[in-house]
Amino acid sequence: MSEAGLLDLRNKLDNIDDQLLKLINERMEVVHEVGVLKAHSGGAIYRPEREKAIIDRLESLNNGKLNRAAIEALFLEIFAISRNLELPENVAYLGPEGSFTHQAAEGRFGAMSSYVSISSIKGIFREVDTKKARFGVVPIENSSNGIVTDTINCLNRYNLKIIAEVVLDIHHTLATTCDKIEDIKRIYSKDIAFEQCRKFLANFGLDEVEQIPIESTTKAAKIAVKEPGSAAICPHVGAKLHNLPILFENIEDKDNNKTRFFIISDFENTQSGNDKTSILVELPDRQGSLVEFLTDFNAAGINFTKIKSHIVQGNSIFFIDFDGHQDDDNVAPILKKHKDTVKILGSYVKEIHDI
């Protein structure tokens, strides 16, 4: 291509960028007007169901090179910028920086939000409950390791609402300053990460190397970069954050290793048409009580996607996900009937059927 032809294309890109900037600024002006109305009515600024409806509509209109993932990436960032111009978002996540929970939070709330690293799930709930943070991001389950008990306990204790779910593909790296795998004498990581990488460790003879569990995979990278002869099982982001060379990528045993996260806050979502509801149920200690409870939902044609039993403060409770919104016509009467045994945790846009 000639220099003149290249210059012409660059000028076209500049013109398009100028139009984009103008249109985005126009959008921000309208967002401000909406924010003023919501401030008077007490409405929430963050509406996941509204954001999903916008992305669905844009995908239906799309006839260009962008796929849905690209549309989501662009517009979730625009949504986050819009919200932050009206009311800066303070988001508490299970830290440290670079953790998978941090990645889930940034993927939903964008680069402009203010992020607060908290060392425990209970601490995140406390920050949101006392309104020091507007939102909290916590793990609820992993496809390999199951439900996160600390999150269930806190959902039971605090009167906060699940307003969204985020599902993240989990990939681990082996990162180290060692040039050869034989030079690794100890490995740092979170206990769950060790469990998720057992086959890799055995295949490379690292199952006999000292394995030191710590509270965070990202902290493992921070330690390994300073300690000769050590390595970390950590996220790619965590290794890069601490300038720790990556020896192997994607070392997890399962190709579909996923973690589901909840976003918690102090408001409830309206119906989106593609919702999921989570509840906690404490049933009478008698034979058939669970069957009786489930029969009502089955008769109403409600699809359960998850039923997990837990012991909370010595009592047996069930964590249940089902398709639908708590205000749907076929759901609301059943929840009202069982209001003495059910705690509604929240209805939110469904990101995935199950993991």
C-alpha cells in the first residue's frame, strides 16, 4: 500500500474516532439526566438486567465483525464509566490485587471503579453491610471444588442481596525464577489451586516437592519472585503483576475449570426475562419435608439448577438456585407460602445454567 493510501485510511479512522467521542459524550449527558431522575426516585444506578437487555439488543442489530464477547467488552466498560461519572463505585473483592476475584470484579465494573482488597469473605460482607463499599464480589463455587462454605454462611448471616453472577474461566500457571523445573525445591499456592493441578504436578515430578499452602495464589507469586528455588501456582495476571517468569501456562487438570462469583449489594433487581433466583431453605427436621417443598415448585414448572445441603450454626440448610425471578407469577406465591422457611438471597440475570 502506498503512503498516500495509508494516510487516507488513518484519516478515516481519525474521523470515526471523532464521531465516537462525540456520541459517547452525548450518551453521558443522557446518563446524567437518568441519574438525576433516579436520585429523586431512589432508584439504583447499577441495573444488571438493563445492561443485559442493551447488549442483547445490540447483538441482534449487529452485522459487522464484532461478536457478542467483543460487544460486551466494549459496552460493559462504557456502562461502568457512565455509572462512575454519576456516582463513583467502591467495590470490595477477595484480594490481593490480581486474584481471580479481582479479575471478576474488574470484568464487571471496569477500570474507573475504586477497588478495595479485603482478606476474607466475611470482611467483604461487612464492608457492604456497613456501606463502606457499594458492591462486594465473592466466590460462590468452583467446578472442581464445589460450594464455598464461607460465602453460604455470610449469605445466611447478612441481609444483603445477590444482584449479579459472574462466571470466570480459571487458568493456572507455574511461575518461577528457576531456569529448569529440576531446580524447584518448593511451591507456594492456595490449597484449592494445588488440588486443581494434581495431574500436572505428578506428571512433572513436582508432587514430591514441598508444597506450601497460603491464603492467595497472587501472594504466592509475590513470595516466589523473592525466594530462590521456589515457584508459584498462580494466575497469569498475578505472575505478570510481580514480574515472575511463567514456566508453564494452563496447568489445571480440567479444561473447563470455572469459578462462579456473586456480586452483592443492598438492592434488588427487577425482572429481565432471563433470571435466576438463589434461596436458603431451613426445613423442619422430619421425613419428607424436602420432597414436599420441592413438589410445590415442580407443580409450578420451575426448574431447579442447584440443590446443596449445608450445616450452618448446627442447623441443616439447603442452598438452592432455580430459573426465574422471585416476582414471576409462578414463583411469588410459592415463596410466600414458604416464607417462614425461605430466605430469598436475590434474583439476577442468569449468566450460565450451572457449573
